[in-house]
Amino acid sequence: MSGAPESTASGSPPPSESPSLRDRVRTEPRPHAVALVAALAVGVALASVHWLGLIAAGALASLVAPTVRRGALYALVAGAVVLVAFAASLGSAAGAVPEMRPVAYVAVGAGLGLPLFGSLARAVAP
């Protein structure tokens, strides 16, 4: 009679135990959607303040993903959302962006690359 919790023959926890919040967010559709929208909102808010917010946006978006591969995809989506928000914030000056090629390349590269780097958090936190 050990103090360890009993498990069923399939190795899963007994039915009386509910899954953790992390598992629910990654597997159940409604909590997953809410967590993803919240992660994107927080990520865009952080990225509007500092460029390190791009890494945080990718990390937050990927942590709600059920797999590492999908976490990388969520991070790219987070980067795309940040780039769209940036383009919208430019307003009427957005017409001059194609003429600023080197700067635009850095902005797009950072907007997609830094969240992808942040998605490594999903690989570290299983």
C-alpha cells in the first residue's frame, strides 16, 4: 500500500482526476482557442513595446500547441499578426515601405524569425 495514486490498466489516471490545465488547453477545442487568442493578444501587446516581445509572442503562442510542429506554425502566425498590426499602424505611410527595401527585409525577417525562435519554448516544455 504505497502512497502513489492508482492508475487503470491502460496506464491513464483514474477517472476521478481531471487533466491539468495545460493538457486541457492543448486538447480541448474551446480552451485551446481562448488560450491561443489570449497568447496572440499578449504577444502583440508585448511586441508593440519592445522587439523582445516578438520572442515572447512566439513562445506564448507555441506553448498552447499540442505538438512542437504546430507550435512552430502558431509562432509564425503570431509573427504574421504582429506584422499586420505593424503595417496597420503605419497608416498612410505604408505606401513608402516598398521603397525602403533593406529596412522592410529586416522588419519582415525579424517579424517571422524571432517568434519562430521563441517557439523553441514548446520543445523545451513538453
